[in-house]
Amino acid sequence: MIGDFVPERITEIGLRPGSLSEFVGQRGIVANLHVHLNAAKGRSEPPDHVLFCGPPGLGKTSLARILSEELGSDLHATSGPALDKPRDLVGLLTSLKRGDVMFIDEIHRLPISVEEYLYTAMEDFRVEMTIDSGPHARVLPITVEPFTLVGATTREGLLSAPFRARFGLVERLDPYPASDLVTILHRAAGILGIGLVDEAARLLAERSRGTPRIAGRFLKRARDRAQVMGLDTITEELAGVTLTSIGVDSSGLEEMDRRILRCLAQHYPKPAALKTIAAVIGETEDTIEDVFEPHLLRSGFIQKTPRGRMISPDGFRVMGLDAPGNGDGTTDGERPTPNLPFE
């Protein structure tokens, strides 16, 4: 039987690696951080500011926490949307001690007015507050303790060039190979107190879109099923049943992925605009672009054109349809639009 119950919130924190040596994958980034941190500690000064880019769930927040732990400093975490006004940022900056790490998630969503305050804080460790307005306006310079800013973004292209240039280290996280995810899953299973056979780990890893966060979610749902069944080990069969029950198919596609492909198949041979897809499937454009589209593009199931998105021959295949030109006597431009239900 599974051991003592561990609260989900504590488990989520506990599953994250606590040091660079525990961090699995992203070997080039880990090596660069190791050199960067050791050099800064050797000079007894805060490291340069760091920007982590990449899709959600790849470990940007975990690396920010690790960076703080490796430096032995406090981590002050916030997000771009939470810093609505310059005074919010100034309050956070003035609370920093020398060598502290300030982590801003979704940093591309910072308002321009707040971003401009960060320029002098990052370079000169000071900010200038404007007091009053009109002819009585005064500028009050405020000194900030030397700190390291760690930013995380899923939309690197939305950062202004001057802002991006102020980061001394810019690292992009890529999806993980299945072998790394298997290692991550075995470590997580040990923390959760559940056995995991290699075949089950590989099955969960192969359908996790190269994303540790998704792999961890699948593992927890398999753990739940094992607990209800009174089992202390997740087998390949149990992992397969779990994935089927939560709507993940053999290609790693979830229901929303299939809805996107159905939408594009219905529009074929014409491309569909992102706004159209969002309206049809009932999801926001940002979520489609940041969460679902990257996997569909990497897998070759959809294609981006100047006029919109189109389903690819592999996309037709994974939906169980004949790809264009597969012996039906039609060309791409002549192929009739499949009539697919959305439910």
C-alpha cells in the first residue's frame, strides 16, 4: 500500500529539484548557470541578470528557485501582471537585501511604465520616483541594494530590445527528450511514495509533450488510480488506463488538441486565422498559441502560413482521415472539407 498521505500543495513544491545537481535535462543551461554562479560567488558580487525563455512547464521557475538556493539568498517572486504600477515595483525593490534574487514570471506582461523603472534598477541599482506633478514635481532618487533579476517568459518576442539587452544571460529551455522525463518521473515517484515500472515511466514520458509539468500531472493521476485500486506500483497497463481516462491518446493529444485539428480539417483547404480557431473551440488566442500550438507544430500536425493555420497530412492521419492526395483522385486545392462533429 501507498505510504502516508502527502498534501498535494506540499507535493508540488517537493517534486521540484533543489539544486543544479538535482536538475535533470537542459544540460547546456545548467552548465552555463554553474559557471556563472561560481564566478560571481568568487568575486563576492551578485550574478548578472538572467532571462529564461520557453514554453510553460519546462522548469523556468524551478531554475529561479535553484539560483537563489545556490547563492544562499532570499527569493522575492512576483509576476508581470501583479506589478501594475511603478510604486508596486519600487516597494519590492526597496525591500531587497544585497545579493537577493527577484523573480518575475511572465515578465513580458510588465506594463511599459514599470519596465522603464527597471532599466535604471538593473544597471545602476537605483530608481527615481516622481513626487507631485506639474510645476511642483520633484524627482526623488532611491538607492537599491545590488540584486539579481531573474525573468521568465513564454513570449520572448514581446520583450522590447532595450529590456532584453539588459539581461547578462539569456537561456532558452527546450522540450525534454523522453529519456530525461523517465528520470524525472522515477525521482517524482520516489517522493510520492509509489512504485513505477520502467515501461510505465516510458509510456507517461512519451505522451508528456516533452514537458516535466505534464509528466508530473500524469504521474499523480496514475498514483491516484493505484491508490484507489490498493496497488503500490504503477504498471504499464495502469498508466495506459490512466491516460485513456483523462483523454490523452497514443500521439499525446488531448481533447483541446483534437478540437483544434477538427477545426482546421473543417476549414481545409483554406487556412484558419487564430481568432477563428479560438472562437470555434472556445479557448483564448494566447492559450492556443502558448499551450497547444507548440506541440502540434513540433509534431508536424499543423502548419503556420502567412494567412493562418492549416492541418498537415500527418494531422489528417492522426485524426483518422485520409491525407490529401492519398489515392482519392483529388489535389490539395480540390479536396472536399471533411464534415467533422465537435463533440
